[in-house]
Amino acid sequence: RCMRSYMGHAQAVRDICFSNDGTRFASCSWDKKMKLWDTETGKVLGTYSTGRVPLCVKIHPNENMQHVLLAGTSDNKVVEFDTNTGEQIQQYTEHMGAVNTITFIDDN
């Protein structure tokens, strides 16, 4: 049964990722936005965008890096945001096609 609905994206959600403790989650949508949510209240804690469609989203798995949000985009990039400041802090541009998934390996 549905326990809660989260309203905030203008188009369909493409991917979500929960923080390690489950208190927050990130979503990305065809509306070209990524959002960070409070799981309990449903409040949007932050909205991030590059102007391109984010195809996947991940919260950094390291406990000390849970403020780092990464997204793979339709324009062949991975972008990194600091959710504490709202700023884009890094961009990885050497992909040959759209980035559909992000996986952390070797101790993050």
C-alpha cells in the first residue's frame, strides 16, 4: 500500500537514491531537475539542475560524503553537487554517450 507520495517534479521521475540512514533521498526527473528530499516530511531540501536531463542520481555512499550528489546526464556528463552549498563542484565530461548509471567501487 502507498504510505506517502512526494510531489515536486513537473515530469516523470527517472531515478531515486536513498541516503545511508534513509532520512533523505535524491530524485531526478525528465523535468531536468534533481531534488533532495526529507523522507519523513516530504519537504524538498534542495533543487539542482544543469539544464540537461539527469538520467541517474546517486548520493555518495561514504558517511562523511553524504552531502555529495552525483548525476549522469543526457549530454554525456557526470555532474557533482554539494548539497550543503547547492553548488556544482565537479563535472566529468569524457563519456562517449549518455550516462545511465553511476556505481561506486573500491571503497567509494
